[in-house]
Amino acid sequence: MNRIEKKFKELKRAGKKAFIVYICAGDPDINTTYDLVMALDKAGADIIELGMPFSDPLADGPTIQEASQRALKKGANITKIFALIKRIRKQTQIPLVLMGYFNPVLRYGVNKFIKDAKAAGADGSIIPDLPTDEAGEFIKTAKPLNFDTIFLISPTSKDARIKHIAQKSTGFVYYVSLTGVTGARTELPSSIKEDVRRIKRCTKKPVCVGFGISKPQQVKDICKFADGVIVGSVIVKQIEANLGNKKAMLAAVVKLVKQLRGVR
């Protein structure tokens, strides 16, 4: 049982849902990312997604694109992110998921990436542009290491596809709440509840909803039927709004996380 599975079991016993936070590793720099992880852990995040910055983040909107660019300009890369995770692991056992695009992983080496990520203390990965059909080598290497492979289901996925993706996913299933790129939304599609129920009919694995979630009421509503929520862009915006003032940045992020998760 890895940290992700353990966390979901703990939450289920407590009658709670997972509050998952995305930040881009290296934004605005690696040391600040470390401080942000420590702050998020204390603020009540259950799982943290560490984004691996990439020059062409095709699934991301402007907020995370800009975070990626800031991180890259400061020299963030996979090797430095693994060193960051090792440092984090000296202080906390919060589940950590690496989220990023396949190009840097392929360049690093698929098998080496998974083995080094696991050795560093990461618990799984989300690779949005790696479909299950092409993830055979990735899954084969990850499975014996108990390194979770989390795949995405979209609103346009048909039942057969949902079953296939849910079967290949470990840790949890990531439901993308809307078509399009990441970014905070004022309104979310009304179909989310039924879509999550469709997925749950196909799997007993936890189903978490991400993309567009930015308000406490949205978190509250989604947690009535999903096993967790994933919040990213609205957090990254607080980081961007406080560049150059780390103390204010950490305070703003903690305040927002407490506001969002307080209604679970």
C-alpha cells in the first residue's frame, strides 16, 4: 500500500473527501516550492500534485503556462524536482504525484524516470498526453514498484473507454470536469455529477474531479458525489500575485486552501 492508497482509506474511514492541490515545481523557484509544500501540508492538503514544467503545456491555460515559464527560467527540471522530493520526504509523508507531459519523461528515459521518481519519494504520476493505449511500457515498469499511474477521463469519454481507462488507472481516476484547458471557472458543467456516477459504475477506485474548480461552493458540491477535488490554477494565481514576497505568498495560499477545504 503506497501513500496515495493509504490516504484514501484514511479519508474514507473519517467520512471525508480528498483535497488535492496542484502547484508547478520550481515556480517561482525550487526553494519556494519546498516552502509551499510544507505550508500546504499544514493547511490541510491531502495530496499534492507537483507539476513538471514544460515549454509546451498543451492541456494548460494561461495561469499554469506562465507558472511553467517562470519555473523553466529558474532552471527547474526533472533532476532538480527529484532532489526537491527527497528534501520534502525528510519532513513529511504527504502523498506526492508528479504531473507533466511525456516529452521530458521520454527524454529522461521512461524506466529511469519511474525508478528515480519512486526512489526520490514520489507516489505516482499523471501524464495528460500519454493515453493508456500507448502507456504499456510505463505501466509495466510502474506496477511492480507500486508507483501509481493516474489517467484522465474526459466528459466526451464513452462507457467502453471509461472502463478501459479506469482499469488502467491506479491510485485514483482523474475526471476532467470540462473540455478545454486548465483554469479557474465561474461556472462548472451541470453534467459532472452524472459523469462521475457513470465512472463509479465502472470502478471501485476513487474518482477525483479537476479542471476549473476555484470556489468553496464548487468544492462542497463536487464532494457530495466524488471522492475528491483537484484545485490548481486558483492556487497558482495566488503564487503569481505575490511574487517577490514569499511570506505574503505562503499566507495567501494557506488562507485560500483553508477557505476551499473548510466546506468538505
